[in-house]
Amino acid sequence: MPIQERYPETWVTAEFIEQHQRPGIPVVLRQGVSEPEWNLDYLESKIGQHKFLCRFYGSERKTLDKRQWKTIGSGISAKSLSFSEYADLVRSGQAHQEDIYLAKCPLVETSLSASPSLQELGQKFNLLKGMTDFNLWAGAGGHTESLHYDTFDGTLIQLAGQKRVVLFPPSQLSNLYPFPLIGHLHHGLKLRSWFSQVYPDNPDFETFPGLKEAFKHRYEVVLNPGDVLYLPVGWWHEVSALGEGFVCSANRFWSVTPRRRLFSQWSSWRTYFAFLLSMPFMSLKFLQALLKSNRKEELEKVLRMF
């Protein structure tokens, strides 16, 4: 099923508020930002020496039953690299072969964050309070950020290459089989209960029978450079970088408006409980990081999990 699309010449913020923000329904604003292509050369010229935590997913991960996973999202093993060092991995093909991805990397200390077209998004979408600054998501085509939901409203801005986003509404929480809450006691925030145990492109209807109902509510959209996806809190999404070249996007999380959308969803409460259950494990990881010789990098790894 298609996600509704709008264009700048027909975009009316008041209509967006009534038709999308209040009810919590995604929409794509085609060509919503005017940016030069954020390709490898452009990004190297802007942030080449800036260091980011790059996630090392590994080539075999996507072949495993997700129930065998012990890390997800920000819990993935990470290493600090300059953008130029990461660009070399992309150009050599190593980033693609080993699924090394530059994910959720803050741009707040870079000039890219101050881009006028990005800064105008809040007003355009009536998003008044940013919960984060802009984050960079970049790497070789073929990478997939697995199916999950967030506890804030989000904007995903495509800046180079294409990404495909598969979506399911919050109502399909149980039919998408999230990881159990109890896992946070043993794995902290390395294993996250707001991620799904299923593969949308390779559904196992026998093991996960509720998927048949969830697939009745499956949506899909392909984002091109300049497109912006408004993603309300609680919406499940899996994001895949298409093609074989370099693919880049940025996102930002925003305070949920109106607030009732946040507190009326069981998915939000699950996340709050998950954070509480993870605190003993995460406190231990924090103390261990303080004792490491590379304390700053280890602390950043822990803090990035939150």
C-alpha cells in the first residue's frame, strides 16, 4: 500500500497538522529539502576528519534467525573512525562486504547541522521541539536497519542514493513479535524490545502466524534525494539502502505533538519499562567504561545506547 505523498508547491502546514500530525499518520514530502548531494566527496570535504562510531554488523548477521541475536541497533559493536577512514572502507568494498555502517552519528558539532534547508524542517512540519540534533546514516547499498519503532516523532531526510522504507502502524505491535522485555535484564540496551523478531521480506508465517494480519497493514515507500518522510511515534519501520553505491540520509527526533499520541500507545510504555529493566546492566557497563584506558570512547559507546 502507498504512503501519501505531497510536494512543496501543494504543502500546507495546517493541512499536515490535521491530516497527519494529530492522527499520527506518515507522509512523504517529495523534494522537501534543497541540498547538494551528500556523496562521499562532498561529506569528506565537510566532515572528513570528524570521528564517528561506526557499527560493525558483520556479513552473517542478516542470515541468522533474529532470536539468536544478542545485540541490536546502538548495541552493535562499534569502532571510532574518521569519516575519511570510513569513506576508504566504502570505496574499497569492505564496508559492503562486512556490513560496516555509519549509523545514528550526531552532526551537532559539524557544519552540516546548520544547513538552512534542514533547520527549516521543524517549522514546515510543525515540529517545535527537537529531542535530538540531526543524525547521519550513511554507507554502502544493501544495508538494512531492522524493523523497529521509535518513541518520538521523526523526520527522515534522504540525501544521496535511495532508501526503501517498509512500515506498519502501531496497532500491529503484537503481530510483529517484538523482542521480550525480560531480555533487558540480561542484555541491557544491547538487545532492544522495540525491535521485531521477524524479517518483513522473508516472513515465516508458521512461526509467527500473526504476521498474516500485520501484512494487511504493510506500507512501503522509496525515498529519493531531497525527500522527507514524517514518521510518527510508534510506527514500525525497516529502512534499506538500495543499489550498490553510497547511500546517505539524516534524521531527527522530535517531541510528540499532541502528547496524547505518546501516552495512549502501549508501545511507548513498553519502552519506558524496558529502560527501567536495563538500568542495572547499563550502570555496570558505565562503571566498566570509566575504568578503561580509552575512557572517552567507551563512555560514548555506552551513552549512544540511550
